[in-house]
Amino acid sequence: MTLETVKVPEAFRPLFEEAEGYVRGYFDSLAMDPKQGTITIGGERYVLVRAASLSVNILEQIRDMYPGLNQAEAWDAAARVLFDLAHTIGRNDAEAFHRATGVTDPIAKLSTGPVHFAHTGWAFVDILPESKPSPDDDYYLIYDHPHSFEADSWVAARGRTDHCVCFMNAGYSAGWCQQSFGVGLRTREILCRARGDDYCRFIMAPPGRLDERIRAYSRAHPEEELAAITP
């Protein structure tokens, strides 16, 4: 069986193949009824939102709400708002999806996340082999988001930026994984296509170990200039 909606290390493949079946079956129930103004999937209401409105425009609006801050501080404040919003959405989406599908194993719960991510248009997820997800302080996930909706929106609307922009991608994925493992998790985007990098790359770990994980990555990849802003 070929994985279509996610790329993972070979050891993870069986779980993600099973997850594709769960998620595909869930999204097969998609029903759009414009006469009622409803979109439903699995009996749940969904809404469609233009990607640029949710990324470029809302981030710039939040940034402009802090006129007393310098540009870097205002950008960082807006990034934190979007990260926290998406983190909450990711946790709640994971809880609802796991309840609807009856998935209980932590790794199985995590495996549904990237597939769900792809079906809802956030991004394709490529989990790198160095990843070691575990329900404790050693949790470590490193992954790319090819076709991130935030990076695509920023490149189309504003061209290249000086910053990483995929704050909602980072927050949603951390929220989903936190709900799956019962461990507090944060994610930082360290490379971003919107600022000219080859890919959007993220590191996820418990908050107390995130900086340590990023420093270790930086030492191993001195050729890469990592982003500085932290949501």
C-alpha cells in the first residue's frame, strides 16, 4: 500500500497506512448544502476560509494592533496569538476526531494528525527519520510541511519575507500531538519557504526541551540559518 497523504520513516508506515483509512472514511462523509449554508463531515459542521485571510491578513491586522511595539516585537506578538489560537484548535480537533473514530493508542492518535492535516488543506507532512515521539519528556518530532498554506499565501501575496510565517501550522500540529500524547508540546518553525528556505521545517518537543533540541539541530547543520522568532 502506498501512502498518499503523508511521508514517514519506514518504521511508522503501518500505523500511518491504517490512519489513512480512518481519515479517508471520515472525509468520505463530506456533505455541502449551500441552500442551508452548511458543510458537514462526520456529522460535524465545518467552514471554508480563504487561506490568505487566515494567514497574511489576520497576522498583519494583529501586528498593527500593537503600535507601541517595534516591528520585531509586534511581529512576535502576532505570531504568539496565531500559534496559541491554532494550538487550541488542534487540541480540540484531535479530541473530537479521536472520539469519533475510537482511536486510543497515542501513536495511532498522532498518526491520524498529518493525514487529517492534508485532508483539511493545511499542508502535506513529511516526518523525518530523526523523530522519536514518546509520551514523556523525551518526545521529539522533526518534520517538514511542503505546501504549507501559510507559506504559499505569503509568497503569493507579499513575496519573500524576513521571517518564518507558518505559526498556525506550528500551533495546530503541536496541539494535535499534545492531545494525542497527554504531554505538553510546543513547536517552532526553524526554516520557511516564505523567507527563501528550501522547505518549511519544524521541531516539536516539550517546552522545557525545545531550545535544547533546536540548538542540537543547529550544531548538526551549521550551514543553515535558523529563524529567531519564537511563538
